[in-house]
Amino acid sequence: KAGVTQTPRYLIKTRGQQVTLSCSPISGHRSVSWYQQTPGQGLQFLFEYFSETQRNKGNFPGRFSGRQFSNSRSEMNVSTLELGDSALYLCASSFYPGLTAPALHFGNGTRLTVT
Amino acid sequence: KNQVEQSPQSLIILEGKNCTLQCNYTVSPFSNLRWYKQDTGRGPVSLTIMTFSENTKSNGRYTATLDADTKQSSLHITASQLSDSASYICVVSATRYKLSFGAGTTVTVRA
């Protein structure tokens, strides 16, 4: 069974631009969550989607948004990029809704650099 | 206040030696605790899950322990190999929608 696929792997953007990241979950998984990982802050939860609905949201500004499609694929959008948005963005899928108990299956992330 | 504290921040060990990583948490209520291994350039992969009633669980050369009374967990790596070089992240689940992440311990195994 194919794992979680994130595209693109690397991205370089300029301040003020916007960016869209894509995540394809493991087949059959309907829950997709997004995380930002930086050396200083570690993993931080952005939001979670299940059945095309956002079920939970972390403490990030409104510039960070996402959506989920009927095939469970998800996209994350960051508008008006800031230097501090440079990070590894990880997507994870799981079979059940919510974030507890089942293991999160992570993709290999998208490395975003904002210059 | 960070609810999950991991120590040490990093460590270097020689191949074949053992090491122990610590995770202290203040998350409440407690649902479960997972250890993830993250290789450089890859996403984290779950190693073990500990629930309230479990004290010890092994996954090959990895052994996790949990003391729910003191809210401490450890991950012991036995007979380390070069492939154990990675970041190890402790993740504690409270309610269904609340995960708390540790900052991770970076392990470097030297030949």
C-alpha cells in the first residue's frame, strides 16, 4: 500500500507570495492532519480534516488554510508568506477521525523556504 | 508552558552501545503516549504506543516504558546501529483532539 505522498518536496518562495501544498493520504484513510516543523518549535499542529470538514485547528493565523477533497486528498495554503513561515510542512493520515489512539502516518514533507 | 519535555536534546553514542531517552509530561487527562522516529529528510514513523495500563513495550531493539504516576516515559535503544541515527519524538494524547509534541531528541550513532 502506498504511503502518504506530499508534493512538492521543496519550494522556494518570496515574502508576500502565497503557496499551496498537496497531500495524498494512504488509500482508505479519511483523516488528514497538517503540521509545521521547525528546529526551534518542533512539531506544531495546524489543522485536521475528516470527510471534507475541518475538525480541529491549531493556533496559527488565518493566513494558513486548508481543504480536503472528496477523495480525501488535502491541500494547505499559506498566503502572504513571511520569513518565519520557512519550515518543513508535514501531512499525516489516519483511518479514524480525531488525533488520538491510531498512529499518524506521515508523509516526507514539503520543505518551504521563504526569502 | 510546554507540556512535554524531552531530554537530552541530543546525544552521541558509539555503535553497539545502549542509550535511554526521557520524556516527561504534564498533559492531563492522559490517553496514550507514542514514540516516533524521524530520519533526516523523512516524516516521523511510530515506534510504540503506551496506554495508561502499560508499563513496558518493546519493538525490536526499542523498549519504551511508562510510569503514569510520575508522568514519565523512556525509550531505550539496545545495541545501537548506525541506522538508529535519527530524531525521536514523544507525543502525548490527552482528549481525542489534543496532541502534545515534545521537541525531540537527536541521536547520532558513530562507528
